[in-house]
Amino acid sequence: MTHDMYAGTSETTEGKVFTVTGQDWDSIVEGLAEDVDERIVVNMGPQHPSTHGVLRLILELDGETVTEARCGIGYLHTGIEKNMEYRSWVQGTTFVTRMDYLSPFFNEATYCLGVERLLDIEDQVPEKANVMRVLLMELNRISSHLVCIATGGMEIGALTVMTIGFRERELVLDLFELITGLRMNHAFIRPGGVAQDLPPGALDEIRAFVALMKKRLPEYAALCNANPIFRARLDGVGHLDLEGVMALGITGPVLRSTGYPWDLRKTQPYCGYEDYDFDVQTWDTCDAYGRFRIRLAEMWESLKLVEQAAERLAGLEGAPVMVADKKIAWPSQLAIGSDGMGNSLDHIRHIMGESMEGLIHHFKLVTEGFRVPPGQAYVPIESPRGELGAHVVSDGGTRPFRTHFRDPSFTNLQATSVMSEGGMIADVIVAIASIDPVMGGVDR
């Protein structure tokens, strides 16, 4: 039998505790027969609760009370960080966007900001590219929070919250598809800027979405904020105060639910966030209800940011979206031919007809990629779940020497035990939903 780190018995101050993983049921039965203490350890999972990802919880129970809770992770491990060492710097964006799949633009942004710092081109990134990044990230924050609220509602039986949450998220994904061509896993934010300019009519669609969301968001408040059943399931559940949050390094809505207004968009601005008008949302209850209210309020702030970004983009018609340095700028001026397929013959003629040197450069840039000076950089950003950062290391080559992500889901998941122990089994679900972990980001 293979060794399992969770299997075996242990002595505690309250008697013998048995931990089982599925194949040890005989020993647990024997143990309980000789021990009057009715305490048992069970697996909740491995399972896929809503869209959080495959998570295994090892719960020690005394009746229906959780006396100990531990997380078993690794079921979604993809080897993304290692794979990136065998791909060019630009190809890395295709990998990182798949980590936290509910907030792909944030993965791309922190990685590209790190690469740009190593290239020393942060000041050369066009204004329009930064505004587009802010626009996409804030739309992404809305879609991510919608999933959190929708799936959290589904897990406690509030199915209407789930249906309207996914209804609104679908509208955001339609915008993503319009702008980037894909609903998720975009690889749209690239070192030096973004892949393409906004398509015709995109700003009108964005404004229509903002107007609609201003009508729809109050529905969540009406359904949940003062709903006695909803509040009874969330009030006081998953309690974790500021001292505990700081000790565990937890960020995002879980941190702000303690009343501490820490948001990297304000405290360590990036992509020009210092030029936008928005407020950091906090709550003072340190529980699952506070985290729900923060996410609801943050969606309003994101709508304000999207409006401001759309207004700026309207005045940047025709402006560049990629750095001018052709030794770095990925040749992504895509165009659609008359048959509906890309690239257009005009664009191919442009690449191949200028000069043999131009064609060779294009080929080398696409196949090998550009070189990044030796060094390391870490640029954290405020994702929907907290501080997300990419530690990017270069040895001077055309591929990352090492890239390691500080994913907030991984750090925040530490709170599972503190939030769950002493509560009921049903409250474990609420506590985890309030953390909003995405296992793709945890396991990478």
C-alpha cells in the first residue's frame, strides 16, 4: 500500500484519533470498537465544488462539529511553471493564462509586467495598452466575483443567485470574445502591450454592458443583503480577524473583511491605476457575510473603472497598443481576409514583400523570441482573490530561467482550518466559498 501523509493514528489530549483515506476502513472500525471517543476522520472529496476546482478536505469530526480540517491539494497540477522554461517569453502568456482560469487577464498582466521590468521598457508601454489592460482586468474582476457569489449561493441552496450570477458572467465573456476572440485563456496581454486594438463597435458594447449591470447588480442586494435565511448561513461563519489574516499572509476580500483597506491598486499602483477614481471596499465583520458584501461593492467600483477606461479609449482612437521597438513587439497586427480567415493576403504581402531582412527578423522573432537581460523581477497586482505576483527570473536567454507565481488562492486556502474548526460540517462549505479559491491557481 502506498504511503499517505494523512493515514495513520495519532494521540491527542482528548484520546486517539484515526485518519483514513479510503482503503483503511477496517482499521477505523476496529479502532472505534475499542475506543469510546466517537471521533472520526472523513474525506470530503476529492471533489469539484462548483467551479473552484478539485479539492480534498480531510475533516476530523465529533458528531457534526469539525474539530480539525486540512486541505489536500495537487489534483489540478499542470506543471505550468516548469513548462514555461521550455517556451519563449511571449509563449509564456499562453501558459500563465490557464492557471487561475477565472481571472486569466490578471495572470497575464503580472507576468508581462515582470518581463517588461526586466526589459526596462515599462515607460515605453503605450498609454492605450495600459488602459486596455485596466479595462480587461476590471471586467474580469466582475466576472470572477460573479462566479464566486453564484457558486457560493449554489453551495448553500440559493439557486436563484447562481442562475443570475452566471447570466451576468456570460455577458462579460461575450465582451472578452469580442475583444480578444476567446472567452477565456486569452494570452491577449503580451510583453510590451496587448495583442490587438479594440475591434469596431467594442466601446458601444462595453457601455451597454455597464448600463445593464447597473440595473442588475441591485438584484443581488435585494435577494441577499437583508435576506434572513441567507444572512443566517453567512453571519459569523468562517470568522477570521485581522491578527489571524496578517499571520497567514492572506490578502484580498478576506483581508478587507477585517476592515483593513489594503488594495495594491491604491497602495502600489500599476498600469496607471493611480489616475483612476475608485474606492477600496472594506467591511468589519471578519466573516463570510462581510466577504460577500465586499465583492458586491467591488463590482460597483469595477464598473466605475470600466466606464473611465472606456472614456479614455474613446480619445485614443488609432493609438498604438504595442511598444515601438520591433525587436520586442510581437508581430500581431492580425487581419481577416475576405474568406473570413486570417491572416489577410495584404498583411502577408506586407511582411514578405518589404525585404529579406524583414522576413528573417519576423521568422526569428516568432520562432526564437527576443532575449531578456539577466535579472529577476516581482510585480504584484490586485487580483479578485488578493495579491497575485510573478517572480520572473532571466539568465539572458530567449526563455524564462524560472517563473514562480505567488497565487492568492494558495495562500488564502491556509485559512480553511482556522475558519472551519469548531463549526458545523455545513459551515465548511460556506467558509471555503467565502475564501473563493481556484484550484488551477493553487496547483499550477
